[in-house]
Amino acid sequence: MHQIITHFTDDDLYKFTMCCAVIDNYPRAQVKYVFKDRDETVYPAGFEEELRKQVDALADVVISEDEIDFMKRRCLYIPFWFYSFLKGFRYDPTCVKIWQDDEGHLEVIYEGCWTNIILFEVKILAIISELYYLMTGLTKNFDFDDFARRSYEKAEKLIRGGCIFTDFGTRRRASFEAQDIAIGAMKSCKTAGRGRMYGTSNVYLAMKYDLVPVGTMAHEFIAAIGGMYGPQMANHIAMKAWSSTYRGSLGTFLYDTFGWEIFSLNFSEDYANMFRGLRVDSGDNAEELDKIVAKYRSFGIDPATKQVVFSNGLHIDEALEIQKFAIGKCLPSYGIGTSLTNDFPGCRPLNIVIKLVAAKITESWPFFNETCKLSEDPAKNIGTPEVIRRFKEAIHME
């Protein structure tokens, strides 16, 4: 089996930006992560052994000078001290535990110092996805010429429809080659229109194709803070920490970790003015936008000047529909993931995530505090029933 991850920055930008913010604000925090397959997929026999080999191989993947130079040029908001950290960073595969149960379901957990293990998530998910198709033999049906043609056509439709879009497809891609081909095809599209391909979340492929690397934070940043301090003020604490590190840059906040209502109570006028906009990652897109518009107007801020990034499992046609009602209300843009990088006839994308489920502020604490994610879409909730119930009670969530 070939090594799937061979480039350090074959990863989503938000993992690096969060890592920097964690070092800056919570350098001793300890966390736990758990893999979840929402479809309860049965993985092939021997999958755990092959995944173990791939994760072990990450120990030899280090950042190159070319990758550092690119990030310094295109990610001006990241302080230069962070690159000294990345130069010395080494993955420690011994943190990751992998096994399959008697039925073949896959289990992956890892825990440790947040700064040391935060960079595992996207790479492990990308490995699992590609490895699954390799071991089930589905890759033999991949027609990359047809895939490139359809990727180009997707870009054409989005550009003509006025959509500003970014590839968010690293985590559940069919393969590195598939994502590479999709980005190359979309980047080559010169169709006239008000839309454009803005960039990609994948830092390595942004470097390869001279695109903007795009990303801010994931739910784990707010979820960990919620575990350490409670969900009531987690969004406020997260915004304060984020603004302390990035001083107004990277100002697109992901608001739905514990639902809209508690975020809205935390979202004060100063942060509404400071942050460039918000990201919609769950719920009904039109309803979520109406809430956002009303909140900005309550502060006397024109919502048409604020960016709203839609990223809730989007397909091309959904983005085009959102554009029709969002334009004029905000500055809409679209983070489109799996439907760009894992779109092959007869190949169903895996519905997989890795989520942070517990945290503690320092290694000296004898216990972890469990946390969860309370999405605007209940199907996306992550956490044990008891923790979800307790967090809902704490924020008076129905």
C-alpha cells in the first residue's frame, strides 16, 4: 500500500490556525478526540492494520522550507514564531489507538496535549476515506478524465451563477489524486461570470495551484473551551482568545457549536464589528441567514457589508439556490467539500468525522471535562446523551 499522506501541509488551513491559537492561549490544555462513522460502515477485514501503518508513517512527514515560505507569503496573519514550532513538530502516532470490533466497525481515539495532537484530525480522516476505497476495490471504477470534466463544469455553473466558492473537501475526499484533479480543473476554468474560485482549504494544493489557502476555526475550538469553562460563555471566550491571537484577521466565526441562541447572547456589538462575518454549517440556510441579518441589524450594522460563508454539506445546486436569496442580504460565499472531491458514480462518500469530546485546562488536573457539539441540525450533534442533556440544560436549550 502506498503512503497516502506525504506532504505536511496536505491538511486544512484551520488546523494550523487553531493550533497557533491554542499555543497562544491554552498551551497546557489536554484533550480527547473520537472518530465517528455516522453510517456505521463495516470496514474490510484488516483495515485497522493498514490504517495503523498509515498513521505510523506520519512520524516521518515534516514541513518543508517551500511550504513554510508559501505560508509566510499567503498567511500573513500567522505570527512567524509559529513556523519555528512547525519546523520542530513531529507526529507521535503512539497517541492514536485504532481497532475494529467483531462486526468490522472502526474505532479511533487519541488524547494528549492539545498542541501536540490537534494536527491529526484531517490527515486521519483523509487516510480513512482513501484507504476504504482502495481496500474495497472501488478505486478501479474511478474515471479521472470524466471527473476532471465534471469538475470543470461545476466551476462553470458556480461562476455563471455568481458564486464565490472554495474547496473544503480534504477530509472526505476519494483520494489525494481526486482532490488534486478537482482543484486543477476548477482553477483552469476561465468562464466569464460574477463568481470565482477563491481558494482551497488544503494548504499544499493551494501552494501547488497558487490559490488562497482558506480557513479559520472548527467546532473543536469552542467545544474545548465549553468543556473547560462551560457552554454559557464559551463563544465569548473563544472570540476573545481568537481576536487576541489574530487581532481582527481571520474574522469568520463558526457560531453553531452550541446553537444559535447562546451564540447570539455572546455576540456583542464590538465582536460583530470586529469579525468579518459568520459561517453557517448547520440548520436551514435561509432561516439561519434571517437570524444573522436580524442580529446585525439589531446593532445598527448593515448585514450587506458582512460575509456569510455557507458550508453545510453543500452541493453545487444548493449553492446556486442560496445565492438567489442571499445576494443583497450579505456577502455570500461557499465552502463546498465532499461533493467536489468525492463525486464518482457508484461511490458513496463516507459520512465520517473526528470530534473533540473532552478537555482540561492543564495536565495537572486529575480529570477531563466532557464536552459536546449541539448543532442547529440535531443529526449533527456529537457527544454522549448525558453530556448533551447537561449542556442543553445549562444554556436553556429546548
